[in-house]
Amino acid sequence: MVGIARRPVLAALLLALPLFAAPAWAAKAKPWPLTPQDKTDLGRIESYFDGLKTLTAKFLQITDNGAIARGAVFIQRPGKMRFDYAPPSPVVMVADGTLLTFHDRELNETTSLPLSSTPVAFLLRDKVRLSQDLTVTKIDRGPGVLRVSVRETDDPEQGELTIQFSEAPFRLEQWAVLDSQNRLTKVTLIEARAGDPINQRCSNSATRSSSISRWSVLIRRVGY
């Protein structure tokens, strides 16, 4: 039975399980054989992220066990992102450039991970490059859609991140995280807007009441 997630599994394990150092014997990720079109599309993705400074959107999060959560997301690149989950979930999640912090307002409990230890950090990099420490493992195209999957080059068993773009206009519309235990979480962006200013006072804390109230105003602006 599909349910509305009150606490969406620690925000889908902070959108990804932490990535641990690969043992010396770990096999490297198997690269996708890139065609000239693939290389062109990867260049488009890198250019898109290079030009993306802010993004605001509603989001729909679905896990493979049927749990559903909704809310609003605010991204300020590089380094910063905030997820405010809509009621009944009392959850807010903030990346401040160093940590990814999950705060349960109802329980007043906070959990943090180094931002760099989660695949979501990929979306917040100053320069997104689909090479070197990342390996492209699959490219898939559908009507008006481009999907690219990546894994850590030296530790591919830790999971896979798939980013999906619409073609007209070319923009990010979904990402999916497949963790090391093959649990899938998809986040779909709805009514995404790029380039809108984001209040700096809101972006650095998951727990301060002033930050929460200011972000609540922004949430209402995008429809929650």
C-alpha cells in the first residue's frame, strides 16, 4: 500500500547513504561506451550545471517501498541546498557547503553527515565534471528526455546516481539514488525555477526558528 511518509526514512537516508573509502582491491566502475552524441550531451550537462546558480521547486520523493513525500527544495550552488518536507512530515534537511543536516522539528533531533560523503554533493559541486572521480555507467534517451547514470570510479558498489533532464527546455527534472543495498529513491522536481534569488539568512541552519519561518515564506511562494 502506498503511504505518505511522515518521516521519509531519514529523508531517504539523507538522499543517499554515505560513501566509504574503497578497499584497495575494489573493482573500478565499468564505463559506458561513449558515442560522439553521448560526449556532446555530457558537455551540455556540465555546461548546464556551470550556469546554474539557484533553483527552487516543489518536489515529489518516492521510494521503492511506495513511501511518498512532498515539499519544496531550494538549491544555491555551489554547496547549499534545503529540503522542506510538507506536513505531516516534520523534516527539514540542509546542506551548508560542509555538512548535510537532517532536523526533525517534532522530536527536536538532528543528524549530520559530511556533505562530501553523499552523492547529493555532486549536484552542488562548483564544477560538475562527469569524469575522473565519477564514471558514466549508462546513458538513456526517451522522447524529450535524457538520463545519465554515474558511479564513483573507485567504489562503484556504493551506489548509483541517475540525473534526468528535459530537452525543451534543457533542464534538470529528476534524480534517482540507487544505494548499495539496491534501494531506490527518486526525487522529481515540479515547477522548477532557475535564477531566483534565495535569502542568505535562510541557507545556513536547519534548526534556528528564524530560518525556519523565513523558509516557510518561501515554501508558500512555491505552493506549499
